[in-house]
Amino acid sequence: MLSDLQREALLAELGGLRKFCISLTGNVADGDDLLQATIERVLEKGMPADAHVAKWAYRVCKNAWIDEIRARDVRQKYPQLVSSEEHNSPSAEQSADGLQELAAVSAALDEIPPEQRLALTLVAIDGKTYAEAASILDVPVGTIMSRIARARRHLVEHCGLRNAD
Amino acid sequence: MNLTEQDYELLSRYLDQELPASIAKQLEQRLAVESPLAEALADLRSLQVRMQNAYKDIGDQAIPARISALLRPQAETALILPFPRRRAKAWSFALAASLVVAASATLVTQWRLDSALPGAVPGADTQLATVLESSPSSATDWLALDDGRNVRPLLSFRGVDGNWCREYLIADTDGNWHGVACRGNQGWANRALTATQPAGSSDEYRPAGAMAADEVADFIDRNAADIPLDASQEASVIAGKWQ
């Protein structure tokens, strides 16, 4: 159960947390689903009284996203379990240029390991410091440095993300 | 000239303004004379701009009402039923969890705390046990072990069997671990343990980071008799040697 102060703090973090969710999932609808799952988990499990609310919420979000990756893998193995609603292609959902660009960048991010994507997203998109990202992902700062560097190198060398042309 | 991993890490840290000034200055001197290095930095800058532009409008958009409503003060939300998510099936991971049990069980056997402190058995992880025995939980701080691992106790709780248990994280060069150990008569023993980062090269695409991520949470759900201890309660229990 969250205290009122924790609820207020979490409410103040929703904008940044939503951006994080969307940058992980690659589209707004899935990002909002991830955000809702995150908030529901935080409310259900609670958090220690001395926890940093934002970092705690980002951690819960990270775990929820990893669970979704796992579930996605299962859905690919067992397509009969997937509802027709889930076959909406990004192009059908996202026709505006900005959303197409979002989909293109997201598709490239899909090509890097989840640990690298989490670190890169927190720093490059959400503007977190390495220390903040390390705290959220529960790894040493040196791990964040190497994950981000490897992610960027892969995106530049293999995913054609040097420029928007 | 091929750039090394270290070169890319330097460029990446430079881009993020995470390099100490002295090292940044050395890098700038290299950039002035090493064109491959300068070209790589330009590529990384373009990548950065493109990523930021792709997501720049997201932060300005309104939070969906169904989500912000969840966080209203309890008195207001008590009678509000949660909204169904857009894709309820997409978030069901019960089947997935059942499929990773075998994989995670293998990991448990690869790295074990066994019974440790007091009367440690041969091969027991006494360094970790010492931390669990005597260090408070933290949301932020890592404790360095002599063997190079970093440990963070996360929570302490009473199990349904009456024993005290602690959730913890370990960051090691071979990977990261998330576990729960409980203290019985023979000392601390692992009850749940999962890898949270694949060992080996992270250049390989292995969504193993997703593997068994909820096994620890499931264990706690099944075995916690009460909510976790707060800081003062935990300090008291540690001082009393978990009796």
C-alpha cells in the first residue's frame, strides 16, 4: 500500500515514466499498457517507506517490460493464443510521420539486447545520468557505460540509424 | 583504423557528458587528429538526435485518465474499478512463467548459497551470508564483497514457516542475480535465485534477461507471511541476530 506522499510522488513522475514505457515498447498504445501495468504492480506490491519513488517505479516498469518480452516470445511460439487485435501493424496504427519515425527507431532498438536497450533508453531518451540509470537497473555504473556504448555502436553500424534520411 | 570497444565507450561517455574533464580533453586532442574517431562521434551524435526527436513529443502528451486515476488518494479510488488494459491477453504471462521454470532451475544449481553462517559448509558463500546476516536493506546502495561482487539486500520479511528471509541482488562480472535467502537453524540458504542478465557476451541477442524475472516475486508472494520490515524493524531484528 502506498502512502499519500508516495502516490503524489508517483503521479509527478508519470510523464517521464510514460515516455520510458513508450520508448521501450515502441508505440503509444503498448507504452500506455505498460505504464498501467507498472502502476498497478506498484499499487499491488507497495514499496518500502524509504524507497526512492521514481527509481522504484522505473524498476517495476523494467521488470514488467521484461515480462512482456517473455510473453511476446511465448505468443510467437503459440500464435493460436494471440487474438486478432494484436496483429495490428505499426503502419496501420501509426500513419503520421512522427509516429513512423518512432516506429523506425523502435524497430532498430528491437535489434539490441534488452539490457542494452534499457540503459540506452534511460540515458539517451529520458536524460538520466549514468548513476541514475545504474540505480534504476540495479547494476554498477561501469555496466551502464559499457551497455550504452555497445548499444550505440550496434545501432550505428548495423541498424542504419546514423541519420534520419 | 578500426575503433575499439574502449574507443566507443569513451565517445559514448563524452556524448553523455559523463567523462571527467581531463579525459575529455585527451579525447578532444585525439578527435582533432584521428578522423575515424571523429567520424564515429559524428555518427553517435546523429543517432542521439534521431532518438531524441523520435520521442520528443511523448513527454508533452497528457497521461491517459485511466492511468492517472489509479493514483488518486485512496479515499477517491476505493470504489473505482480498474480499467481493463487495451490488450489484456498481451499481458498474461502465466504460461510464459511455466515455460522458464526448467531454465531457471538449472541456474539455481550453478550458483548456490547453500547453508552459510553459522557452521558454514564447504563451498558455501559466506561473504554473501555475512551481508545478509548483518547489513540493512537499501534501495540504492551496493556493498562490495572481497571477491569483486556487489551485493544489495532489498527487503526482509518473515516467511510463512516462521523463518526470516531476505531478497537481494548480486552484480557479478559473469552476470547479475536476483534471489531470496532464508535463515534456518543452519544459517542462510537460497530459496529462489534467477539470473537477471545473460552471462557471456551481451552483443549476442539473447532475451534471457527476461528469463524467470518473476520467480523471485512469485516466491515472495507465496511465502511472505506479512509485509516487509521497515528500516527500524529490520535494524532491530539484525541486532537480535534474526531470532
